[in-house]
Amino acid sequence: MQYHKNILETIGNTPLVEINSIAREIPALVLAKLETFNPGNSIKDRMALKMIEDAEKQGKLKPGYTIIEGTSGNTGMGLALAAVIKGYKCIFTTTDKQSKEKFDALRAFGAEVIVCPTNVEPEDPRSYYSVSTRLEAETPRSWKANQYDNLSNSEAHYRQTGPEIWKQTEGKITHFICGVGTGGTICGVGKFLKEMNKNIQILGIDTYGSVFKKYKETGIFDKKEIYPYITEGIGEDFLPKNVDFKVIDHFEKVTDKDAAVMTRRIVREEAIFAGNSSGAVMAGLLQMKNRFKKDDVVVVIFHDHGTRYLGKMFNDDWMRDRGFLTEEKITAIKLIERHRNKPLVTVKESDTIHEAVSKMRKYNISQMPVTGGTEDSFTGSLNDTELFMKLLENPKLRDEKVMQVVQAPFPFVSPEAAVEEVSQLITPDNHAVLVKDALGETHIITRQDIVEALC
Ligand SMILES: Cc1ncc(COP(=O)(O)O)c(C=O)c1O
């Protein structure tokens, strides 16, 4: 029989999957390590278990203790998993910037979650760092994991994630790219990989609003670099002990918008439902495309799962409110949406003007294509203003043929023509345009369709 003694034994050994569509402009082989396959759906299960096991060995964490941590959710999930199996209580502090789904998931494991304000200094007594420190002091028999400065964090990746990547790529990896928060992942994996081959490039993804990149490049901790940002899981406003700047060759900053838009592309183009920092990593990879050559093997980390961002990056209203959703282009084929299923009303050249006017009245329309010999030979057009003027001048026209008063045919546009192009064709002399759908059916686009699509 093949089975695990408990869920904790399923942590690690996550798959490497080639990125095809998004990486098509990168000459190298790009492989994503899908940490969503861990039982808590994130890479953090690895370091959470290691921090707990090391604390147990050091006698800092004993049966009946409460685990306390400031966590954006994923570390909390890893700690909560282990706590259920090992019988600890958990209290987590987190920020109001994080997805609600993350808090709810932690509460599902029986953890207590305290939500603190995001936009305060780390030293502020209301910050999630300070609140967790205070809770540790006030709670008897408690242990604060402290993922930022607890070196068991990067040690977990040095001992486990790094060797997995080395083995899976048969030592062929040339670049490792990873979002940097506590720094545990990049520095643990990076240290191991550099020991195996010092030429492997370790590239960190940072956010605008975080101090890492400037600190690496200048050695200056610049408070002016710090401002609120939206990307989750990466970037910091202080220097955690797990970030070993010597291991990281370069930091690339990615905007909130690029990270969010790419998070959506990953699931739509690769069918991999990954979280926001995976979007940041892929956007950063494309920004750095000139670094990679044909035979390179690039490994990127997908830290967590897309379900944690359903209310954010995967919610159209949330994206639109922040100006992240590039509005879809309105094309000719979209303009006919309202009446796509209705047949086109036409009149024949040989019909009488009286018949044409009756049709316009019956269908409540102001213009109509005129057909010649066959149904789809559009030889002319009629519009009610012109007809009205001509009938006023000569009422006897009503019994004449349409061909006596016909005007130039409506022009055809391509289904993909932009609304701007279509609207330029609608003038006082030309009241509509025609477009064929994928089935070859002809539809009419009038000024009314354009107004409705734009409003
Ligand atoms: C979603 C996500 N991505 C990336 C990271 C950064 O990983 P690390 O803390 O190992 O630097 C985190 C850390 O919390 C995270 O939750």
C-alpha cells in the first residue's frame, strides 16, 4: 500500500511544468515549480514545518503551546496545517491589504486571525509585526515563528526546494527567478544552487514600494522607496534576516498592474491557477528577456494558488476599479450583439416605394439595404429622411420602384474593425455599414448601435 501517515508527509516534491504560451518570446526553456501542489497550496508549507520542527528540537515549542505569527496568509496556512496535526493552537496577525479568502482559509483550520492596518510603520504598535510581538509577550506558553528573521525559513529551501530543483533539471538550471518577501525561498534555494554551480543566476522579483532593489544596488536603506502597493507576498519595508543580498544577483521591480494582469494571463494561457506573486514573477521574466539565451534553463517559482485571489485579481470589478483591466476593444462584430439573432431587413430594387415604407414602419427602422438580383447582392440603400423629402416633392412616387430613388449601397466593414473606424463611415450621406458574421450572415450597424455600445 502506498500512503502517507499524515498530510505533512505530502509537503514538497512539487512538479516542474514548462511555460509555453507566455514564454514564447524567451529563447530559453522556462519551467515553473508549482508550489500550489503542497497541501496548504503554497510553498510556505515547507518552511512552516521546518520552523516548527527546529523550534521543537530547540525546546522553544512544547506540547500545549500557542503558535503566534504575523503572516499574509500562506505561512499561516503552513503553520496551521502542522499545528492541527501536532496539536498546537494558532493566533495570526495579518494586514487588511490581504485577500479575505486567505483569512477565511486560516480560520477554517481553527486559527484565530487578527487583522491589522497595512499603512502603518512596522514599529507602529498597530502594525501586524508589533501586534504579534505583543501577543507573544502576553500569551503564556507561546512561540512566535518570526518567518522574517527565523533562519529555519531559508534553511528549509536550502535543504529541500533547492535540491529538488537541481535534481529535476539534472543540474542544467542556469537561472532561478523568484518573488522576494521574507527572502527565505530565494536565499535558501539560491545558496544551494550557487554551491552546486556558482554561475547560476539568482534573480529576485521586487515591487514598487519596497526597499530591496535599491538596497541591493546602492547599500542604502531608502525610506522614500516605501509606499503602499497592491501586489501580495513580495516586497518589504524593512530588511528581514532571511534576505542574504550576496546570494541574489539582481532585483527586478514589477508594477502592481503588470503583476495583476499577468496573474490572469497565466491561468488563461497555461491553465495554471497560480497566485499574484506568480504573475509578478512572469511579468519580471518578460522584462528581463534579454538576459536569456537559447540553451538556458530558467526555473521560476509559483508560490501559491489562484483561489486565494478570487476577490481580487480574478474579479473584473476589482481590476477595473484600479485601472488594471484594459477595456476590451469594441469591434464591428460586438456592435451587432443586440440584434445578432434577428434577420436583416432588406427591400428589393424591384419592390415599390410603398412596400419599402411599409417595411420600415413595420420593423421601426430608418434605413435599409436594397438588394438586386439575389438576396445578398447589396446594390443600394434607402433612408427615411431622403425618402420623406422625395415623397413630399412628388407623392406619386409611392407606386414607383425602389430603383427610382435608391442611394449608394452601405459599405462593408471587417468584423474586427474598431468602433472608431465604423463611426467614421456613418455620415449624413451614409446611414449604416454592413458586416458579415462567422456564419456568413450579413448584419447592419447604425448610429444607434454605436451610441448604445459606447454608453
Ligand atoms: C504568495 C507569496 N509569494 C511570494 C512570497 C515570498 O516568498 P519568501 O517569503 O520566501 O521570500 C510569499 C511570502 O509570503 C508569498 O506568500
